[in-house]
Amino acid sequence: MTTHSDVEKARQRISASVRRTPIVDLDPELVPGAASVRLKLEQLQHTGSFKARGAYNRVVSALAEDRIGEAGVVAASGGNAGMAVAHAASRHGVPARVYVPANAPAFKQAKLRELGAEVVAVGEVYADAYRAAVKDIEENGAVFCHAYDQPEMCAGNGTLGAELLEQTEGELDTVLLAVGGGGLMAGVAAALESRARVVGVEPTGIPTLHTALAEGGPTDVAVSGVAKDSLGATRLGEIAYEVATRTGVRSVLVDDEHIVAARKYLWQRYRLVVEHGTAAALGALFAGAYRPTEGERLAVVLCGANTDLTDLG
């Protein structure tokens, strides 16, 4: 379980370590009827994604409890979570080992090494890297930094929501954000519980939240499409499911065409570089998968920027 109280504790713990990322207004003609649409530029966070928030909270918490030994920390990640863990670990002089699928983007693997992590490539999907990481911690006693299904990770990620509420001076009705394993959604929904609603946006090819809500619990899904490098979890996390059902998070699905269009729009109109997974959140407005009510005050979280620049157009 992750609650608003957990998020506030995380905020006190990591406020000096993470960036307070800005918000900007989206052109009103894109969403007629809405009172306002803000973009939360979390792609400007350390290592280019929101995951630095959760990673810092996990590492700092473990250090405070004297749980990190010579084996350091271990993560399983297609890139972003691993980079965040490597960054947080390096800032605190902690060894980090990151397991990635063998097909993880080469530039992400290179960045992991640049941040000082040992990179171990194994298997073809996140689940393969995850199993290898679990075996590692069982054998070596390292502290595991789960990419999305861990209380400290979710609470740390939720500091984005608390920050956004402050920046909008409480004038916020709905937050659209991308969902993969659900660590961002869980934290933000907990932070905004009883204050604003959260809508999870997913590619049609990776409907982890949508399937979990329909089936009554996290269920394995196939992984495909342009956003699989960043939203490629095969199932929603248990914490994310608990928070989603508790707070009334809903899911909308967006196809690859609208994800690509939203990503190009952000680049061509605002010169903002984001991942396809990140663009899914804005893609919900492009596709009409989410239609705001008259006077609704929206925010769209741009959660990551670690992407290939050659296809921005």
C-alpha cells in the first residue's frame, strides 16, 4: 500500500536530491472546452525520467536503515529505472548492478555504464532480466530496487504529484499519465487522493492497467508497439493495482499512430523531446480517448526523454 502520508515522507527525504521540474501551458486549441491544460516537464528530471524520484527514495531509505552492504544495489530495467538507480547509487557511493533485456536500446545500456553501473544483458523481455536480478540478490545479498512495484519507489514517484498540486495552486481536476508497470501512477494517485483524479494512458499493445481492472487483478499481457522500450512491463504491479482500485484510477487506450503523432507534435511545436511511452499520455487527447468536460483543469505528465533522436521528424 502507498498513501499520501508515504509520499509526504518521501518528499522530505529526497527534496534536496531531485529537481523541481517546471510546468507549461499547452495550446488551448488542442483541447477545446478545457479550462487549462498544463504539461509537467518531468523529462527534465535527473537521468531524463521520473524514476529518479523513486530510486533516490529507495536508496536513501536503505542507507538510513543500514541495509546496503558491499553487494550494493541491484535493479532490473529496460533502461530508465536502471539509469535512475545507477544515478542515485553513484551519488551515495553505492555499487549498482543493472540487469537489462538483451534488446534494450544500446544508448540506454551505454548510459548505464556511463553512470557507473555494471550492466548485465539477459533474455529478451523485462521478465527475463527480473528473474536474473532476483537470483542475484538471493545469492549476494544486494538491496533490490524494483522498477515499479516497491513501496519506496512508488512513494518517491508520487512526489511528482504533490509538486504538481503545489504548482497549480490546487486548481487541478485531472492528471493524464502513461502507465507501464504502474509505479508512477501509484505514487501520483496516492499523492492526489481526494484532491484530483488520475487517468492512466496505455498503448493498445501493452494494456497492463486496463487488463488488471477488467480481470480483477494484475494479469500478464503481451508486449508490442512503439512504446515497448519504456512501457514494456508484462503486468501491472500489485501496489499499482491496490492504489488504482482504491482511488478510482481509470484506464484509456491509445494506438501507436496517435502516440507517434503526439511525440512529433511536442517536438515540432515546443521542441520537447520525449519517449514514445511518454507521448502516450498526450496521445489520449489526440485520439479522443480522453475528452475533458467543459471547464476541466488538466495536467499531462511528460515522464521521460530517453529516446532515439533520429525519428523525431
